[in-house]
Amino acid sequence: MRKIKFTSGRSLIEVVIILSISIFLLYIGVATFQRFIDQQRVNAATENAVGLIQKARSLTLSSRGGSSGLYYYIDVDSYANRLVLRDQWGNSIEVLDFAGTPILIEPPVGGFYFAKSDCVPSNNDLRFERITGDAKIYGNDWESICTSNYNWFKLRLKKDASGAGPAHTIKILNTGSIQIL
């Protein structure tokens, strides 16, 4: 009788199982890495937006000219997908442009308003008070028309219209403080 020798090696079924598990793990790893990259993009955009808002407040508080002196404001332009730091004459000081990025500025439903329903500003300007640093929305006549406690807008990825992806809400309190939600 002839002895059967077994050779070491893998059968086709074992190779298929190993490849299937490897492909599955690779898919999970790539998806996780993509979510991490997307979150980092939103985090960086949020940090830049908060920095620009803080710069407007800081420039206003440090300006010389008394209570009627120079002030700065943030123009939230969700149509052009950018934030613009402007001086009191409307000159552009610094622009944070998200047009060429996967980030989208998403104002609250109905526009960039303070929380009260009776507040209907004619533009999207977030201005800081010269002496106190308080944040207010102003109309074209530059008189305060809103007295609510806060305003907000959201930064999210353009590719995820469902809102399920990474996003941050930037909440500006009327005291000038900023919260990231």
C-alpha cells in the first residue's frame, strides 16, 4: 500500500476566506480614515472661523476713537460661502473663503438672525460694540434691531446634505463670547 503524503499549503477555500476578511478590514479602515479626515476639515474650518470672529471683536475693542470710533464686523456670506472681516466703512480686512473647499456655511433656516422672531435684519453683519465687545446684528442703518441672547451658524461638509456627517455650530452670545457645539 502506498502512503499518501500531505504537503503544507493552503486550499482554495482558505485563500478565499483570508482574502474576504482582508478586503473587509481594509474597507473598514479606509472608511474610518475618511471620516477622520472629514472631521479634521470641519475642525480646521471652525477654528479659522472662530479666529476671524475673535479678531473682529479684538480689533473693535482695541480701536482708538472713543464710543463713536472704529468698529469691525463679520459679514457672513452664505451665498458666496465665505466670512469677511470688514471695518466700519465696509472695507474688507480679511476673507475666509470656503468656496474652493468641501466646507459649507449653513445659516439658520430663514437667514442669519438672532433668536427672536421679531428680529429681521437687512443683512448678515455681526458687529461688536466698541466699549463692551457685545455682539449684535445690525441692519443697513447700523442701529441695533435685535436684543436676543445669541446668534449662530453651522459649518458642515458640502458632500453630506443630510447633515449626518461632521459639522460644528458656532454660537455667538450677545456678550461676544463664542461657543462651539
